[in-house]
Amino acid sequence: MDKIDRKLIMLLQSNARISVKRLAQEVFLSAPAVSSRLERLEKLGVIAGYTATVDYVKLGYHILAFINLEVAPSEKVVFYPFIQQCPNVIECNCITGNYSMLIKVAFPSTIELDTFVGQLQQFGHTQTQIVFSTPVPHRGVAPVEDAEKSPL
């Protein structure tokens, strides 16, 4: 992965809808060359997909929360299919520490959040934090500068 690939990734992370023509202008390559690079990055799994950033509040989801859940290793085989089917789960991460899962959720109200937390408690102890504000929203990561450290 070279500097051009890294710049393409940075541009796409800030605007996944940017046109190939505009990307080409930004990196001083032809549109076919940029398309070829994007296709290669997709095949390698560096670019895993393209998404839209939405405003949860404008969609009616006024409660954003993080739920810590302590799941026994033997329960993961049941928990993973359960959590994957929950539409209000934005993200679920297996983590280290006192809890084994960190779950990010969005709900219209605390009543629905409370019901969901109750469902989670069949898998283990929970701890919930409700988000008041987000001074740093989700953003992309800067690709590794040192090409020797990159697996590509």
C-alpha cells in the first residue's frame, strides 16, 4: 500500500460518495487507474464497504447507549446469533476487562432500552451508560504511514 492508496482511503473515509473522477483529481491519476486501485483494495479487504453516516436523533432514536455485558465463554455460541439479530445494536465488540462485550445501541426511549437490557441479562451482568453528547463522532483511521509495517 503506497501513499496514493492511503490518500484514497482517507478521502473515502471522509466521504464514501466521492466520485472516482474527483478521487482521480485528488491523487493526480486517471479515473481507470483509481478504479483499479479501489478494486484491489476491496479484494484485499482493506475497503470492507461503503456506508452513510446518519443522524440517529433525526430518525427518532433519542437514546444512544453503551452496554457492558459479562458473557461466559460457553454462552457466546448462543449470544452471538442473538445479538446479530437485534436491529437496535449498532456495534458489538468482544473486549478485555471485567466485561466481555461492549454493545453500542440506539433506541427511541429509555423504556425500550430498559427492555433490551432486561433481555441481555439472560446472558450475564450488565452495566449501561447513556450518551449525553459526542464531541468526537465516528471517524476513519489514518492508514499506517510505514509501508514496511503494512501487511500489503
